[in-house]
Amino acid sequence: MLTIIYYVKSENGISPIREDLEKIRQASVKVKIKAVMAHVAENNGQTSYAVAKNIRGFHFSEVRIKCSHNLYRVLYFVWNGNIMVLLHIFVKQEGEETPAKELREAEKRYFDFMDHKNLYK
């Protein structure tokens, strides 16, 4: 089982993914996202009922969570074999390609995390 932590910006200590989760208005959607991510953590980064896959060319994976007509994507990676770091969350319509700007944002956060991983010990 993995421990879940949220990415925090090194320069100001703010967690943008935690803020984005809190901005979701529908409580049922928040609960579903958190439950799916807890399930993924319990299964060491994998899931049987949501799509979880590594994103080719990047150091992180994604979980796709369908809620009504929206598809929430949570980008994460496993660190030290026992910690799941949530990097980024965004919503998009089904069938759309993952926007490059969302991947760039997650990649930026990944490298910031790795440069400042001592803050998470």
C-alpha cells in the first residue's frame, strides 16, 4: 500500500493540486476522485476499475476518472516505492487528447518535487 501525498510548490508551500480538488463544486465528484486515488494507492499504483497508465515519455502516470460527461485526470508518480505523489488534476471531455500544457505543468511539478524532495521527509 502506498501513502498519498500532494505536490507542494517549493517556493511558497502551496499545494496546487489540493486547491484544484477543493475547487470542484460537486461533493460527490470530490469523494469519487479521492476514493479512486485511495484504491490506486492500496493497489500500489494500479487500479482495476479506472484507467491507470504510464504516460509515454514522462516520469508519471495518470488515472482517468469518469464523472458524468467529464473525465478527470489525476497525474501522479510513485516515489521511493511506497509514496504516491499527486502532481496535477484537470478535467477534459471524453475523446480529447491530453493537452500538452497539462503535461508540461505536471512535468514542471515533477522536476520541482525531485529538486526539493528533502522537503517531504
